[in-house]
Amino acid sequence: EQAAKYIEEVAARVYKVYQKLLRANNSVDFDDLLLLTEQLWRRDLDVLHRYQLRWQYIHVDEFQDCNLPQYKLIRLLGYGTSDRHEGLGNVCVVGDDDQMIYSWRGASSENVLRFEEDFPRTKIVMLEQNYRSTQSILDAAQNVVRRNRSRKDKKLWTALGSGEKIMVYEAYNEEEEGLFAAREITRLLARGDIEKRGDVAVMYRTNAQSRAIEEQFLRANIPYKVIG
């Protein structure tokens, strides 16, 4: 607790110096672009109205990744303030609260849930058909994510059929994970479940994860190609 308080105190001192340097150089950072714009629009409604007329149709993709200042800008443009509702309300957002992974930089699923309250004439179109995965994958994903509290309930479905059952392997570390992938490919080839190694794809989230997998493939003499 004391460490956290100390870090906050240091951060506060650094922030003051940082803001002073920005002003001295007549500069703003990304956060200020959002915060200062919101402050300007709330302070000068004529300026806000000018931009409401300029941007009459607003389309926001990956809406679940918006932080609160970004959401406030959308609401000001599309709706206005509590005193002046001069926004045209032509706002279309596309998002999925189940895909909200940027909370560490201020994104919140609450923005998705509160949208209907802030824009009363909202029409929701649920895009529940999935074109990539089999039903087994969708069911497993839904069983995990439905435990989240802040979300809209949805039922994903696909026309691709149930597909293969999902197998889960919990590795001790990244080396063991790579070893498992190499052994599994070798096993599938030996059993004839796959005809060639080119029928196998290993997907991972970040580039850093590929190293352990590549090392195990090299040891097992499994040729591979990194894509992306």
C-alpha cells in the first residue's frame, strides 16, 4: 500500500513537469487531444455546433475499444450537451463487448451498455452468425465469456456444423507448449490423420510466442513458414 502511494506521488510530480514541458513547447500529447477537445466543446457550444454540422454522420468501428474521453466526444458530436441537443443523432457504432481487451488503456464495456441510454432512438442489430468457426468452438467460447458480468447476452451460431471437439492442453511453460505442438504434428502424420505438414497451422496471439514453437519445430525437423 505504501509502495502504491509512493508511486502515485512520484507520478503526480512527473505529470506536472511533463505538462509544463508540453506547454513550453506548444505541444499536446494524444491524451490531451481528447481531453482538451472535450473541454473546448463543453465550454464553447458554438464551436461544438460547428463541428456537429461538419460531421453529420459518425461511424465508429471497434467501439468496445473506446475509452471514456473518446466516448464523450462521440456523444457530444452525435447528441450534444444537457443544455443544447443540437446533434443530429446519426451515430453508427460497431462493437462487441465480449472482445473488450484494452481495459489497461481505459476501454470499458460500460460504453457499449450505456449507449442505448445516451442515444434513446438506438436500433440494435445483433450479428450472431459466425462465418469462421464451427459450433463446437463457438459453444466453448460462449461458455467462458458468459461469466462476464458487464455484457449483452448473445447466441453465436454457424452454418459450418459442429466440427471437431476441442482439446485443451495446459502446458507448464512456453517450451513445453512448443514441444506439445511438435509432437502432436508428428503423431497426426504417423496416424495418417493429415497428409502433409502443410495442412497444419499454428496460431498465436503475439510474435514473441513464436520463438519457443520454432525452436521445437527445428529440433523435430519440422519445416515451417511464419506468416504475418
